[in-house]
Amino acid sequence: MKTLKTIMAAAASLALLSGAARAEDSMRLEWVMQGQFAGPILALDKGYYKDAGIDLKLEPAGPDLKPAVTVAQGTDTFGIGHPNQVITARANEVPLVTVLQLGQKSATTYIARKDTGIKRVEDMPGHSVGLWFGGDEHEFMAMLASAKVDPAKVKIIPQGFDIVAWLNKDYEVMQVTRYNELQLVYDAGYKPEDLVFLEPGDYGVAMINTGVFVREDTIKAHPEKVQAMVDATLRGWQEALADPAAAAKIVLKYNAELTEAGQVAQIKAMGDIMCAGPTLKGEFGKTDPATWPVIEKVLLDTKQIEKPVKLEDGYTNAFWDKAPAAYKTIACPAK
């Protein structure tokens, strides 16, 4: 699988296309239509995008279809992704900008059964871990470095996009997203108390998740479209998180292969990712500048980028600042 660095370098020559208006604006999701994107799906279904002033279409993605690439090429107006992708893009002279930061902690965590004897990353020597490669493995590698664990003493295994190998005990620690694979683990009969969670945030290397980015030229040519997207997406997520059951029913209209219970759980898990950082101060959707140097250091240390970039050019809170105050808070469970 190509790394994001390689993909973005290939797309760089296309990233400076003119900002000509598109017949229809689009947002590229990171995966198929599912609860992970309940906010945009609800905003589309209820007409919130049109109400805000933009005719927006949602497009699914997959393992070989990356939002950072489609937005860089001009195929899509907006993309759902993460600061590490924007930083990597800018390091390859692709001027993407995050205009809305929904997630405030890493979407991934790393789980082990309690009977493995693993309680923390420092215990990993002599044990095994399954990771997604192609760039997704670097957060855990940074965790090993933070814990001063030699990677050569850990058996690192490429894992697929399911939990079967972990269930079969092919490896002891598994990389999971909180909204997808972790929910499948629970569906398989495990409870949180049966598991050990190795959290990136505990090692100072969390790569925060789930924002919306756009090209610089789109911001300059069509700021009103960017503002409309930000306003409606905040509104959609606020409503989805307030009533996950109702939001799940709407998601199922766009992907009937899913289960309602599974989508409710996924939407709630997305709320967990969002309920941290600025959100806890009533600033849902705002970028915290302090999170970006952490991510850049992981990218530099793992040689995903060759040199630092001007981080403040990679994000803006200008559109969040102008969004209706009523959409900037969500209900978070008590900690």
C-alpha cells in the first residue's frame, strides 16, 4: 500500500489547479456512509447544507481512495480527514487547510486481553501487536519510542480491516478505531473491563482525528461555501449526538446494509472522540493549535515528512469563529 506521503507527492502537481467553481460541491468521506459521518449525513438529509447556502454532495471513500488526494486534485471541494494528513500534504507543497476540527483525541486505541499480562506499552517486549500499515502504524511506533521500548523486541504484524486474527489470538495487541473495530470487539462478547487499553494520549503522541479540510484556493475564491459547510456540519453533528437513535435511522437510509444498533454505538463513539479538548470548554469544532506540534513531531520522527512546515498555515478557526454560537456546544458525558 502506498504511503500518504507518496500519494500526496504524486498529487502535488495537480493541487494548484485553478479554483474554478464546480457544478456541484462535494465532501469526500473517509469510508462508506456510516455513523462515523452522521453529522454530515444528517445535515444533507435535513437540508441544512442547502439552508446554509451550499449544494453539497457526500461521496464515500475506501482504502485506495483518499480524501486528501481527491481534494488536492480538485475532484472534491471538501474532505474529511486529520491534521497529520494536512501536515503531510503541506510538506509536499499541497496547500490543504483544516477549517473545522471535530475530533479532539485520537480515533485509534490499542487493546489487549487482560490475560496477556500487558498493562502498559512498557510491557510490550516479547509480545505482539497488529497494526495497519501505510502510515497508520506510526502512532504506535511513537508510543514505543515514548516508552523507550526497542521496536526490534516487539513482534509487529500487519493486520487486516477486521478483528478475526485478534480473536484467533494471532497477535496480542490490536489497533482499533473507537467507532468501528472496538465496537465489533464488544459485539463479539468482550466488555471494557475484559480489556487493557493502551492510549496514545497517555504517551503524549495522540494524533487527533476527524476534521474537514479544503484547498487554499477554494477558501480565497469561495469563502461563503466554506462558511456554509462549517455551519451546517456543526449543526448536523450537534443534532446527531443529541439523539443517536434518530440519527442512526437517517444513516440507514443511505446504507441499508448496516444495523441500527451498530450505528447508534458508532455515533456515540464519535461523540467520545469529540468530547475532549476545546469541546469541553464549549468550543466544539475549534482547532487547538497546541495539538499540531505533537503530530508534526510524530511525522518527523517516523520520517513521514522531511522537514517542519509552517503549521499555522495548515488550519484556520476563522470560519468557526463566524459560525452560529448555538451550534458550538454538544452534550458530553460527565468525566
